Amino acid sequence: MSKFKKKKSGQQAISTASLPDIVFMLLFFFMVTTVMRETDLKVDSPRLPSATEVKKLEHKSLVSTIYVGRAKDTDKWGSKYNRIQLNDKIATPDDIPAFILNERQQVSEKEIPFMTTSIKADKESNVGTLTDIRLQLREVNALKLSLSTQKGSSIKK
């Protein structure tokens, strides 16, 4: 009689007891790190003009965005392409200085020189509206300006 038993040829089952813990850790991680959209667009998603030289903005937390385009609620705001959206409301160019000053209050004083104002304007927008926006930005000394575009050739052949 032998003292040793023969090993079974089958493999041991992998324990799945810790899988729920791992799943909940991943779920918690993604819930904490996901950033939700801060503004609800009241203007149609701008069809951005094309450009050949495009540079990506750094420090997105220091970027204030002004949307220009056709309002989604055309019954209330009309169907023109020169509606301005600041945060979650339709505004006029006269509201821009207060918007910029409010954005400056939300960052530390040493980061204010690095703040950038980004204009996302539909390519059908009125140039006069963009000029009005730029003049209002000059009044509050917000001189770092970015015009959002999409990469591509703007020259038609």
C-alpha cells in the first residue's frame, strides 16, 4: 500500500469572491474621476471654421469659453447666427465684462495672467458680433484670446 495519493488531473477553480470588490472599486474610481459638462449649450453646436495651423489649448481650467451661434430656442431668441452664450444663458456683448470678472474671481491671483478666453463661433456668425465681443474683452484687459477652429484646409479648390 502506498502512502501517497495520486494527484487529480483537474485544475483548481479560481476564487471569484473578490470580483465584486474589484468591480465596485473600478466603479467608484470612474465616478470620482469623470468630469461632467459644465455648461448646457443654448446655441446650436457651432460649425467651426477650418484652419491649417491649429494649436491645442493647455490648462483647460483657465479657459473661459464664449459660444456664438444660432439659438436652439428660435421661438424665443430668433433664428439669427449672432447669439452669445455665457455659461448657461444667452447674453449680450455688454454682459461679457461681468462674465470675465466673475471667472477671474474663481482662480487664484497668480493664475489670472494665464487665463485665456476662447470664442467658439459658428462659421456663419456675424463678424460684427465677434468685433463687439473683442471690444468688450479689451475693456477688462482680457487680451489672451483663442478662436476655436477645426483642423482642415479652409481653401476651396
